[in-house]
Amino acid sequence: MALLVFLAASVLAATAVHVAAQEGFLSIDCGLDAQFSGRRDTYTNIPYVSDSPYVDGGENHKIAADQAGDTDNDFSLLTLRSFPPGLRNCCTLPTQSGAKYLARMEFFHGNYDNTSSVQFDIHLGSNFWDTVTLSGPTHDWASEAVFVAWASWVPVCLVNTGTGTPFVSTVELRPLQASLYPDVTINQSISTYQRINTGANSFTRYVILMIKESTFF
């Protein structure tokens, strides 16, 4: 299917950062030890859980100690899960079939394995979502997609393309109102093209401003 690109004239929502957990929110801190599952982010108060129930393989790692200062006190970036073996490894997210969601994955290398660069693909289900490209240990990457769930679970997958070991730092799932993004259907999803602060004088989380649209299924 052809990839269509367009600009959204408005944002999905402008949500203050200091929010408590909301019903249906799932925030996964990849690589987090299970004994710390449920810890609350010190800035947003959102609880983060271990990824252990959602993955079958991979290895837990911590970023290098001298890289911790590059996370802007985001504790979810201090750990990660890498997938050295296998071509395709997935994190399975619980969903309600027919419901609309925002999925977000973040990647911060932090020199956990003493490599300088890595590139790999991520898929939503069986379909291409994005190519993650990190050219140095202090670089990070975030990918977002809005989709309609086609089953009671949806896999987000990391695909080894032969240019470094795939890994992920956080995976987040947020339910959306059905009326948002009417062009998103069970057969068509959208992913972030660019995130822009449009002039707020305080930190505000804008979910999507400019997006690229592709038919996933």
C-alpha cells in the first residue's frame, strides 16, 4: 500500500504533565526488575510496570552509569530490554478489539553494550511501523502510532535488520475516544511524523501534530 503524508492542523490533546494514572493506561518500563513493578514516575505520578508479563525473551540491561545524566531524570530510560537472538521479538499489549489506542515506544541506548550505533525496524502487528536509528549512546528515539485494535491483544515487534541489536526502553499504551482521528480504522493506522511545541510557556505534552498515514492491515 502507498504511504500517504499529510499535516494535521490541530493536535490530539494538550495534557498537563502532572497527571495521575488513568483507567486503561499501560506504562511498561522495559528491563525493570519485577520487584519494582508499579513504581510511580516522580514527575508525572504515572505508575510503570515491569515488562516481564508482556515478553517471552530478551535480556534486561541498565544503561552505563555515566549516561544516566542524559535521561533528564526519566527513570524509565535507565533500564532496557535487548533482543540479541532471533529476527523478530514482540511485546504483547492487552487491548479491546475495536477500541482505539495510542502506542508509544521509546529507545535510549545509554551505551549499555559499548556500541556506538544501532538501527532496526519496529512493526505494529505484522506490518512495518518505523525504523529506529540511533547514531550514538546519548541519542534517543520515540515512535508513536494510533490504531484500532483488531484483537484482544496487539503485538509491537522489534525486527533485527542486521545493523545492531534491537532493544526498547519503554512501551506505553493509551486508550483514545472513538471520535478522535476518524480516518483511523481497523484497516488503517497513523504514526508520528514530527512532534512540535507550538508556543506553550510551560511543558505540555502534545500527542501528535504532524503525522504520516499508512495502511497497516
